[in-house]
Amino acid sequence: MSAAIELDQVDKRFANGVAAVQALSIAIAAGQFVSLLGPSGCGKSTVLRLVAGLEQPSAGRVRIGGEAAQARSAAMSYVFQEPTLMPWARVLDNVALPMRIQGAARAAAREKAHQALAAVGLADRAGAYPAELSGGMKMRASLARALVTRPAVLLLDEPFAALDEITRHRLNDELLALWGTQVPTAVFVTHSVFEAVYLSQRVLVMGGRPGRLVADLPIALAYPRTPALRLQPQFTQHCRTVIGALQRAEAGAAGPR
Amino acid sequence: MRPVHSLRRAWRRAWILTAACVLPATQSWASPDPVVFATNWKAQAAHGGFYQALVDGTYARYGLAVTIRQGGPQVNNRPLLAAGHIDFLMTGNLLHAFDNLKNGVPTLEVAAIFQKDPQALIAHPGQGYERFDRLKEAPVVLVAKDAQFTWWQWLKAAHGFRDEQLRPYNFNLGPFLANVRALQQGYAMAEPIYVRREGGFEPVVHLLADHGFDTYSTLIETRAATVRDRPDLVQRFVDASILGWYNYLYGDRHAANAAMLRDNPEISEEELEASVALMRSQGIVDSSDALRLGIGAMDLPRIRHFFESMVQAGLYRAGEVDPSQVAALQFVNKGVGLDLKRRLVARP
Amino acid sequence: MSALRRATIWVPAAAALAALMAWEAVVRLRGIPPYILPAPSLVVRTLWSNLDSLLVSWLYTIKITFGALLLALAGGVMLAAVFALSRALELALYPFAIALQVTPIVAIAPLILIYVDSTTASLLICAFIVAFFPILSNTLVGLRSADPNLQDLLTLYGATRWQRLRWLLAPSALPYLIAGLKISGGLALIGAVVAEFAAGAAGRETGLASRILEASFRTEIPKMYAALTLVALTGMAIHLASNALGRLLLGHWHPSERR
């Protein structure tokens, strides 16, 4: 089950006077995989937090599935750049946490957590503590936790930025596979053009300070996507388009306020 | 021989002879012996004689440059004597002397300024505490830390007091004033004055000395080595202190009081005078043997007798300590100061 | 046991032994009398011959120390939780906590004894006052040091205040709490001893402080040292126990307990 996301003329000004985004309007259909791309400071993470309901817009509206976005409306998951696991708990209990909070009994929650870990290939590490895992494994556990509640919306804030390239590519494929089983609406913030093109159906390019939508580029590449795709000319073509938009976005940021 | 030469030689001989005669006599004021004397409390009337000898020049005349170091509620000067940091120590009662002997600390008492220990228990009037044997029924008895391990133990053994009554006395009259059924310790010539000032009533006073606690008090204590190696110094200090006490009790004590007020600003001249009056009326200093032998008088039978009563009270085992070893009696009992007293008392 | 673990035992033991032997040598060679500085051998002999009475006092001091520590733990943690959940209460009550911390218990112990008639209760209160602030302060910092991303995650999942406290804040605060406990353990002992110096009464309900005072007033210096030795040993035992507790609770995950 997935939900559509809609931002309608959203402004966000922080208490210190900084305007993060201005007059932002974005519509994402239910079940779509969308990347948010842009230079630093253009407000990508702010958009994600607005969608999650962790921030409230200063103007305009944010709607999830037709209703106003509130943190605490169920069925949203967030994956951070750091794995954000509780170091004092075992991996299994980390993944079970969202269900425990939402009232599930320990045994039932652990059972579901086991399944989620199996889906990311960490079933044999369920009893380990986060400190014993590699960076890639911790991120997979984080993904497992995000998906264990079968969210309608999956928000990811540069989740693979801190990993090496090989692990990154592998996790890209695993993410696509997981997304493919539940198909939540996914918003993926990234710095990497290649990653954005590889993963998503649409790439939204943001730029400027405060951030505005600079380009909305559909990626007409079929799923399932495989690593071989990266070597094909359509892929390179799309990347070039995106890079161009990105350069325009960066120029816009460098220009007069 | 030419007349000038012989005259000069004569003058020179005269100078040398004069110097040889005068110099030893001036030795004392030319370089007086430095002496540190530590008391067991902040300056109060019970220290008056020592301050008197200091300010009226008696110590100086005896070739002593004395510094008086006060004690106080949190100060324990006792270890300083054995450690060599002070020369003479004011000791509250003979129990300290017995303890030193028991623990091999080489000290000796050389004079007993107080013939009676002024340690007392005081009570609120009208509570039935006018009789001493009713005191053991009091629910609360406030006793300071050092006394808890000395005369309190005797009170328990000899007069039936119990540890359940005991509360620590922190030199604050508050708990006593607030509880009419409470007793507290005090010096018979000091605390009643403070109670009158702060509580507005005259407390009932029971002198422990009247009930079997017949130790000497305010003794002058020094190291055995000092007695052995510098007996002249000890004698001078004892004699000068005795004279100081006669002058303080019977003479003009204004300067001594002023010196004590400087050291302890918390008391007043009136309180000092009231204390002196009590000291005289209660016969703390100048009574029994002192009347005959001079202030500071000590004798062995009385020391022995006190030790025996402490053995009976369970503070010591029989034979644990030889009471004849705690005091050196050669410095007192010589009637020093009696003629001074006669002169002072005879004045109109 | 690894060589490193063995070293953590024999190196300090050897150093202590060397110090004791040096002390003994100095006393003997320079003929220092026992009422100035007793030799360790004399202190041990005195400890042995007075063992029954000293042990009774030791048990009392330990009772007060651990009682106060438990109270400090309960009070400090509860107050920290209250402050973490309510900023208003924190602003209102924190000044009192600070005032308690900086007031010397030597000064207020006699006062407390006036208001509370029981010696044991007033000693517990004094030792509690000394011991509770590090626990309060550290636990509060710990409760506030939770990973902000995890905070966001719990907000997203709709966690209530209590759930947040249970799943995130409390475990995040545990390392800080243990650090505070290590400090407070020693302070509770100091508080118990110092409070008894100021407000204890000889005879009944007496701990090591009374033994030390009694020995001091009766010029029994070796006995003073014997009682002080027991205080020192107790302090060391508390330190080792808190370290062990830290390893037990944090060893599997917190960097501070990693070998």
C-alpha cells in the first residue's frame, strides 16, 4: 500500500531567518520512486523532513495520501545517512523497534523483524550488536527496519553516501529489489547523478538558496534495472540531461540572491 | 709607666669587669627563650592567668617570649606537643595524661592550675533536675565529641547514664534551649552566662567535680624531654604562669581581658568578668591545696585516687597505667605567689 | 587471563607493597615513635587486635554508604527523568539541587540532626546530599544526549513520552549514569564518614568516623591509622565494584568500556 505525496506552494523558513525552500510544488504519484538531487544547501533534506512531518511548512501545504502530513501518521519510514541503530540493542531488536512502539508484542515483533532481516540477507546476524557489523551490513539493517512496518512512504536521505562504491552499487540493487516487493512511494535524496538515474523513475533537480525546483526529469528506463545498465548509452544520455540540469541549478545558486 | 696608659688599661679592665657581671643578667632580656603555649579552647576567662602573664610582662621578666595558640571547636592541639611543634599544652583533665602514658606518649603534667574541673551538666530550671540523681532520666544529653570518649563514659559507669540519651554537642546552644527536658555540658563559669544571655534564664548547674569527678584541670603539660633537659625553662614558665593567675584573679585584669577579646571577638568584657566572679565563688582555681601551697598545687595521692575511680568506672584496667608517672611534682607546691596574693587582696 | 588483565592486578599490587615497605623502613630506620607515625606492621597488628569492634563500626559505615548511594541513585535518576520531561520543573528545581551540592555537610550535619532525631537518618541524609548531584547531573546530560536521528525516528513512529524514555533516553543515558555512579560511590563514603564526624554520637550506631575520633582524642594513633585503612579499603572496593558494574552493563557496546 502506498500513498501519493503532494507539496503545494511550500515555503520553509527556520527560526534563525534562513529560508530553506520557497514556493515549492511537487506531486509524486503513489508507488513512484523519485530522486531528489541538488547542490548542498538547496533544501533537499528539508523537503524530506517536511514530507515526514518532522518540520511544518511556513506556508503552503504538505499532503500524504490526500491528508495533511503529521509525524506520527503511521506508515512512513525514514532512512538516515547514518545507520542510526541503537548500539545497546541487538540487530533483531533494532529492527523490531518500530513495531514495539506501535504496540506489538515482543514475540510477534521479533518474528517480523526476522523476516525483514532475511529479506536483506542478515538473518544470521540477527543476534549481533551493531558494533560488530560492517558499514554496509548496518545500512542493510537500517533498511530492514524501514521496511518492516510495510510503510506507505519510504524516505531516504543519502543513505549510501558514506559507503564505498562497490557496497553502494550492491545496496542500490538490494534497495530496488526490496522496493519492488512492497512498492511504497519512495523519495531518495542523493548527491550522485548516477545513483539518481539508476534508481528512480523521476529525478527532481533542486537548486538555489532558498531551494526551488529547477527540473523534473522522467527516467524512461525499464525495471528491473541491472548493473549492466550503467554501461548502456540510454543511461549515459539520461545522466547527461540530469547533469545539465544540475549545472543550471548550481549556476542559479551562484547567481544573485 | 706613663699615667695615660695605666688609666686606659684601668678603664678597659673596668669595662670588661662590668660586662662580665652585667651580661649574664642581661642574657635573659637580650635573648628570651621563645615558648609556644597552646590552649584547649578559644580565649576565655579560664585562660585568663596566662594572658595576664603575657600582657603585664611577667613572662618577659622571667626571660620567656611566649606565644599563646588558641584551640577551638575543630582544633585539636594535643598531637602538636608530642610532635614538637609546641612547648607547653593546656590539658583539660588527667584522663588525657593517663591516655598518653598508656600509649607511650612521653609527656608530663607540671602544674594544675584548676583544683576543680569546671566541667558541669546544666539543665532547665523547674524540670526536676535540681537533684543530680534525676539527671540520668533526661531524654537528651548534649555532649561534645571529645567528652563522649572520656567523662561521659565515667557518667555512664558511675552514675547510670545511658548512650540512648547521648546527642552530639556542637557548641551551639540551640538544641538545649529548644528542649526543656534536655541537658548539656558546659564549663561552670562560662555556659550559664551564655544561657542567661541567649535563653533569658538561669540554668541549674551540676559540677561533675562535686559528684566524684575530682580530677585536676587546666594542667600545664610538656614533653618529658623538656623536663629532663630544660628544667629551668619549665620552672620559669610555671612560676610566671602562677603569678599571672594571681594577678588575673585578684589584680588589674583589663589588659588581659582586652588581649583575650582580640583573640576571640565572640565574647564580651562583661562575660569575662562574670566568669572570673564564678571562678572565685566556685573555688575552681584557688581552693584546697592551692590556698596553702600556691596555685598550681598537685599531689600524688589525689592523682592516684582519681585513677582508681576511673578504673572503677571501667575506663582503664587496674595497673594499666602507673599514676605516679603522669606528673612531675617538683615545679609546684612551693608557695610561689602567695605573698603577691596577700598584697593584692590587702589593697582597698 | 590475558597478560594485560594479569598486569592490571599485579602492577598496582606491587606498587602498593613497595610503598608499604618503604614506609616501614623509614619508620624503623629513623626511629619514629608510634604516636607520630606508626609503621604498617603496627597498624596491621592494631587492626587485628581490634578487629571485632572495628568490624562492627565498618559495617555501620558501609550500611550508611550503600543506603545513601541507593537513595542517591533513585533520587538522582528520578529527578533527572522529571527534568528531562519537563523543562519548567527543571528551571524551578535545579537551583535547589545546586544549593544542596555546594553546601558543606560539615556545616549542615548538626542542623539536620536537630530536625531529624535519629542519628542514622541524619547521616543517610548527609551522605545522600553529597552523593546525589553527580548522578542527577550526569544522568540529565545523558538523557539529553540521545542521537537526534533516533529522536526523529521515534517521533515518526509516534512514540509517547514514556516510550521515548524507555526505548531511547534511558539506554542513551546509561553510560553517563554509570560515570556519575563511579563518582558518587566514593562521595557517599566520604559523606558518611564526614557527616559522622560532625553529627555522630558515640556509643550507639557508630561507624568508622567515631572510631577515628575516639582514637584521636585518646592519643591511640595506631588505631586511628587502622580505622583509616579500613576507610581506604572500602573506597577501593567501591571503585572496583563500580568499574565491574560498568563493564557488565556497557561492556558489550559502549566505547568507554572497550578494552
